Amino acid sequence: MDERVLLAGSSAGAYSPYVPARRRVGKVTAAMLYMLIMGVLFCGSLYPLAFRQYDKQVKAEAAALPDYSRTPPPVPYAIGHPVKVEVPSVGVSLPIVDGAYDESTRAWTLTNDKVQFATITKEPNTRKGQTFIYGHATSWVFGPLLRLQPGAEAFVTTDNGFVFSYKLDTHEVVNPTDIGVLDYDGSPRLTLQTCTGPTLSEFRQLFYFTYTGHKRL
């Protein structure tokens, strides 16, 4: 059959080309497929560029973060009531009992064969505060502390099975009425006190130990 059709109202013999529906659909489908392929290719060409940009941004943000690899892990919290103190370098190994400071008499409670833990200070722990232990300057109590050397170690055992370790950092001599040391509230430390002076009674010698670690018995 001839694919030409006569134009209505036209002169005889005039015609207009006619494209079958199937051919028109085929051309539209081919055009859409072409556009789809080109879109995929275009997006594919942009992906590596976008990925590189994203990778650069992630690396820049990572570089700006703090370096936690050198941060020590948190110390597990430990605390206990002190029952024994040891300072091996000068042969001190003594039981601890509770003691107190009497502000009216400006004197500490004392015993002749033990050392005292000032209960107004912190128990040995891993977070903060000062553990204050004091005793007479006799040869069988805290007198040997007067021979301490820098870096000496001290160990405090608690009633719940912890052993806290400390290292001597510094020391000082104060008047008997000077109790400013009791205001300390920094990182955990151990302070040992005994008497000193010409007759071992005029002044007080304070030894400050820095916390270095702890373990369970």
C-alpha cells in the first residue's frame, strides 16, 4: 500500500509524507536511550572527581582532630582507707591509725609506735587530693624520713587491698602552726610529716610524694 495520503482540500495529486507510529516510537526510544547513556557516562566522569574531593575533605577534617594516640588511657578509679605505710629506702614500715588536728590546741593526736592518717584529708585514691600521714621523729617511727633522698618511693596499703605507689618530689620545713598544706586539692599525692630541728621538735618537715600507680594485693 502506498504510504502517501492526499491532503484534504488540496489539489489532486498533492500528498504529505506519513511516518508510521512504530517508526516514531522507535526514534523516540532511541533518543531516550542515547540521552540515558550519555547521562550515565557524564555522571561516571564526575564520580572520580567528586570522590577525590570528598576524600580530600575527610583527610583534612581528620588531620584537624586532636592526636589521641598519645593520650594515656584513663586510670581506673581506686580508693581505700590507709592501714600501712612503707618507705623501703629508709626502712620504714608502720601501721596507720586515724589521727586528727585539734585547732584549739593546734596539736595533732599522736601515738608512740604508729603513724596517723589525718582524716580531714583524702584517703589514697587515683583522682585528686592529698593523703596526709604524720608521726613522731623517733628512730622507730618517722625519724628515718630525715634521711630521704629525691626519688625515694613510698607505698600505702589500704583496708580494701590496694597498694598505692608514690615517688618523693620535694620537701620543706614549716612552723608547727603552719597548716596551709591541708588546703591542697590538686592531683593525688602523699604527704608525710615529722618533726625536725635541733631537738627534733622546733619545726615540721614535710615530704611530698607524687602518685605513680596502684595495684591490688
